[in-house]
Amino acid sequence: MIGDLPPGTPVAFEAAFGWGWLVELLQEHGFEPHLVHPLQCKAIASARLKNDKVDAATLAQLLRADLLPEAWIAPLPV
């Protein structure tokens, strides 16, 4: 278990080089991964205050509001 999050919790993360291992880890622990589309997530790019804590809160708010610009996570065989 990762922290106190129950299985099925949606988790949003920014696309970066080598993110595939994170998807696998999240799925193994029963979480619902959401890959943020890097070019469409202007809420983070245009923020005045930039740090991981602020970015994470912004992603969480966008995910909760169903406004997160997502990129497709291809299944492992693809």
C-alpha cells in the first residue's frame, strides 16, 4: 500500500521520460493512473508559483473536476 490511499484511488502524474514503470507500480497497488498530457496542461505551466507541492495540488483539483487533460496510456502489449 502507498500511504493510506485505498485501492481504486485515482492518481494523476505528469508525463516525463520513463513513466511506464510508474503506471505498472500504481496498477499493481490497485490505483487508477492518469497520465497528464504535457502540452495541454496549461494550468501548471502558467502558474506563478512552481514547485512539486503546488503542481500536485493543481493536478488533484483538475482530476477531481474532471478537467485533467489526459494522454493515452497504451496497454503493455502495445
